[in-house]
Amino acid sequence: MVFCEDVKISDVIPWAMRGCFQNSGQNCCGVERLFVYESIAEDFISAIVDKVANMVQGCPVNQNAVDCGAMVMDAQITLIQALVDDAVAKGAKVHCGGKRNDSNGGQFYLPTLLSGVSPAMRIWKEEVFGPIMCLITVPGDDDEACVQMVNGEWGGPEHTRKLMLMMLYTRLSVWTWFVCLLRIDSAGAFDWFPVQHGDVHRQ
């Protein structure tokens, strides 16, 4: 997801939270990284860090309200920890979480907010598949720099430019981008909006 400088942060936080933490991040259509323009990055972190830190974690069978469940296997926690540790060793900052949650007696990893993520880190490119929100700052609020950063992550300039645009939270007073929006609920139902795959439209 890309968040430009004129976005209303309070409006997009629910999208970022769901994108990163639905199914505890174990979601093939989930959001791995947030590209946030530099001028709003600090405000974005301030607005979202408590929401991440206060997520209720546990087994929904034993608790009425759970925001984040367990990992499907213990080995996944080992992988996630290795990615987080590598990022921190190379300059990333853990704002909350960043470690296994032993209080529930299961395969739980704390919902984590990580900023300062850079291309030198494994987590920049490798799939996390866990409850990690990676925040990447776009320097100087530069649109072209943002495109290059996303291209650098995914490869393939034309495909990736479309990929960035279809998830762009940007200047809504001018236009809104739409592309093949996917809604997934916990029961596994898929609802597709009638837009051709890969197309980007301006309304």
C-alpha cells in the first residue's frame, strides 16, 4: 500500500490494519509493506502504533474478542523472528512487538510495527506471512522515487507501476484509482468487482 502526503490518515488506518493483520498476516493477498510519504510518516506511526500494540491476541475459542491469532506452525515464528532481527541489525526500529508472545502458551507472535525498512534488509523483499507491519518511508514525498522503490521490490517496471497505482491512497480531490478490488472474509468467500485484471482506471 502507498500513502501519499495528502491522505487523511485516520481514514486509511483501518485499511492498513486489516491488510497487514487479517489472519495474523497469514494471507496470500495480505499487505506486506506500507510505503508512506516522508512528510506524514511520523504522524502515521503515531496514529497507528497504539492500535497495533493494543491488539488482543489469543485463541478465539477461549476468548470473546480476539484481533490476532496464532501462527500455523512454530517454524513460521522462527522465520519471522529472523527477518525482524535482520532488519533491526541493519537499522530498522521496532515500535511494538518484535518477538514471540509466550503469555498465551501457543504459537503466537506479537503484532509488530517496524519502521526504517530499507532494501538492505531481507524483510524488504522476502515474504513475511505473519503479523508484521513494515513501514517504508518515501523520501521527499517523491512520486517517481516511490514508483522506483516499489519496482525495486517487485521487479518489472510496467507491471509494478500498475501494481503501485492500484493500491495508491492519494489525491482523491483529483482522481481515484480503481483496479480489480478483492474482498475476502474469514469464511473464505471471494467477491470481485467487475474490473479487468491488471487495468487501472481513473474516475
